[in-house]
Amino acid sequence: MPEKHEIIIVGAGLSGLSAAHFLSKSMPEIDILILEQDSRPGGAVRSFNEQGYLAEWGPHGFLDNNPASRALLSETGLDRIAQKAPLNSFVRFVCHQGQLVQLPQSPPALLATSLLSPLGKLRLLGEFFKKPLAKEQNVGQWAAYRFGPEILPLVDAAITGTFAGDYNRLSIDAVMPGVRALEKEAGSVLKGLLRKKRKPGALLPAMTSFPLGMEQLITTLSTGANILYHSPVREISRKNQVWEISTETRTYRAASVILALPVNRSLELLATHAPPLSAIPTARIATVALGFTDKAQVPFGFGYLSPEREERFAMGALFSTNMFPGRAPAGRVLMEALVGGRRHPERLELSDEELLSRVYDDLRKLIPLPEPPCFSRVLRGNSSIPQLEIGYPALLTWKDALEQDLNGLHLCGFGWEGIGMNDMIQTSRIVADRILRRAGGKRQNPEVKPVYF
Ligand SMILES: Cc1cc2nc3c(=O)[nH]c(=O)nc-3n(C[C@H](O)[C@H](O)[C@H](O)COP(=O)(O)OP(=O)(O)OC[C@H]3O[C@@H](n4cnc5c(N)ncnc54)[C@H](O)[C@@H]3O)c2cc1C
């Protein structure tokens, strides 16, 4: 006989665990089973801890400006131990003509930066007079049309830092739906932003992690959750108003099923429902963790990003020991360089030795590193970042219609409604609210997310 539960969640990554948390928080007696294919929870979130160095296979942090994430941290007590690196005090750099230049972190700072010529700055303001174009555009086309071509290296850096993606393929309507809505509503992004002016004195958000790395979030959320490991779900179907969820060896039944999976994994399970795309492209990256003595003159800040036109090997690097204390033994510093992405998957084919030496060569042309690394490790994660490219909005429309049609089916996870941790936690909370039939259970209007890259 199939085993019955009230709710089955497929996937014990951040999305599945967050959905389980929000559901159990409101209804402690609710019967939830999480089916996870792997032997560990966390999916893309995984921390590396060796010889006193703490690095990340996946995400390095998230901004503390999302209400759902803030609720998750306070409800689990993690807010009391969270480590924060505020954007107010930590600058970021972009590689520009072979040098690290500080990035402007606000629209007014853009007008003062040496990264744009006076003409480029004037063209930026020309955005006020550009009519919104209704058709779906890629991020590069859209940014060049609205703000002028000089902005493109900065847009490239932002897209590299978030999607490891290619701005000539990602859809602006998918990547920044809030900005697109603002543009259409106000007639220009700048006009819309001026109307929405930040409250005076409002602080910029802070990048957040934990003393044991991002995995501490997963360990906390998974403790006490009812997770069945080594349980890859192969099929889901609906019979007599009940969902049947099958692994290779067992079938489970539930009134509600949450697929908390990366988009492509969900599309495999929903293939019979004719999605407009059978899969979306993804991008993989490797983290190259390098420890140095404190003779390394790492600039104070989060790290740097490199636009493609700079033709560098690494997409950028995080100055990890600047951001979060305790990530290296005393007297040592840790940097984590990121390699690969949508444009350079071939670089991930290189051996660890080759990757280490190419990254070190690249970094020392930008940062004074008088000695070779005293610690090095290549971290190749299993997860890849979904690319919300042209055509993706149609997939999102299909998803919404499917959830309407199929009572009890809920979709969240990597690549649905965004790709960042805040997006995942927020969407999981919306799904939980919908199941509990609470007011928050509807998709909210897309927000204008400030770009802090
Ligand atoms: C390299 C990298 C760097 C990143 N950096 C950042 C960052 O700095 N900041 C940020 O905000 N975000 C970052 N992200 C994104 C962030 O990691 C994701 O938003 C988040 O982890 C996605 O969580 P998820 O649970 O939706 O998906 P996943 O983490 O993919 O979890 C899905 C889970 O489902 C399981 N699963 C898959 N198929 C099945 C099946 N058929 N049956 C059962 N189980 C299944 C998987 O094993 C996995 O455990 C990064 C991602 C990557 C890959």
C-alpha cells in the first residue's frame, strides 16, 4: 500500500527545507515527508572546511533585505549568530582595463565614477527620454538601448556576479521583472526610481553568512525535519484528487506535493504536461580557493568581477577573509576565485593543477601577491545555475497555469521566480502560505531589486 502523508516535498535543498519550515512553524502537527535523492540535505548549498580554511562550493551569502529570509533567520535563532558584511562599509571592484576600480554602488555614484566617460554619463541620463519597448529583449540589448553602450561592462559584471551568465542571452523580463514593470509604468527606469526614492538615512543591506559557512543554515533547517534520503522521485501523477509520488522502490500519496527542485528537474517530472521548453540552459562554475600569508595585499572589500571584454581567466574573486572573519588560520588570507560560467564551460574541463596555476597567474596581475599560495583547493560543485534566457517568461506563464489547473501541485526551487537564496526562501514561503490558505499565498508584484553586485 502506498504510504500516505499530508504533504510531500520533493528535494531537501534550501527551497524544500524552507517550505517545510514555514509550514511546520504555522502548523506544528502537520505531516510532511521530504524525499531527497542525495545522501545529504542542502543541494547547491555546501561549505568546505579544511586546515582552518572555510570556503563554499555554492552560495557565499545573501543580502539581509528580504522579509521572508529575515523571518526564517529569526524563527530559527540563526539571526543571533549570523555574520554580516554591510555594503555600506565593504566596497566592490570591477576589472577595468587590467586594473581593479571601485564599483559605484548607487545611481548617484554612477555619475561620479571614472568607469564612464562624461559623454557616457550624459547618455545614461538620456534614459529619461527613451520610450519603453514592449517586446522581450536580452539584457544587453535592453541596457544599451536605455542607458547607452558604455554601461555594458558594468551590466556584464553584474550578470557575471549573479548568474555567471551571458547578458546577450538572458531575458531582461525574466531577470529583472520588477525593473521592467517600473519602466513600463513610469515611462523610464530613472523616472520610476526617482518616484520610489529611498528613505533618507536608509542603510544599504548586508551580505549574510554564518560562522560555519552557508551550510549552517541547512543543518539548522534539516534538524528534526522528516527527510528520506536516497529517494530520487521518478514519477508524479494525480489519481482521484490525490497525488502519487514514486521513487524506484516505493509509492507515496499526499493531498499536496511541492516540487522544490531546479527548473529542469521539475520539467522532467512534468514532461507529460507539455511545457513550452523541455529544459533551460544552465551554467556551472568552479570555486578555486587560495590561501596566502598576510603579505598578500588584498584590497579591502568584497571582491571583484571581471567583464568578458577584459579577457581574463577568472570571472572574479571574493576576498573571503575581508567579508567574514575566521575563514582562514591566523595570519592567513583566503580568496575564492570563480571560473567557468555560461561563456566558458570548457575551462571546467581543465585539471585542478591547470586551474590553480591559471587562476593564480590571473589574480597576481591584479593584486600584489608576493608569494605563491600556501593553501589551494578546487571545489567543483554538482549544481548548475539556471539561465533565465529569452523564452523563459513563457515557461513561467505555463507554470502558473499548471498550478491553477492541478490542485495540490506547487512548484518552487532553483530557477523558478529567480535564482538567489532570497528568491528561493520567499517563493517557498508563498507556497507554504498558499497551502495554508493564508493571505500571503499569491505571487506578489515583481519587486524592483536594487543591483548590488
Ligand atoms: C555555484 C553557485 C553559487 C551560488 N551563489 C549564490 C550566492 O552567492 N548567493 C545567492 O543568493 N545564491 C547563490 N546561488 C544560488 C543558491 O545556491 C540557490 O538559490 C539555492 O541553493 C537553490 O536551492 P533549491 O533548494 O531551490 O535547489 P537545490 O539546491 O538544487 O536543491 C534541490 C534538491 O533536490 C534534490 N533533487 C533533485 N532531483 C530530485 C528528485 N528527482 N528526487 C528527489 N530529490 C531530488 C537535489 O539533490 C537537491 O538536494 C548559487 C548557486 C550556485 C550553484
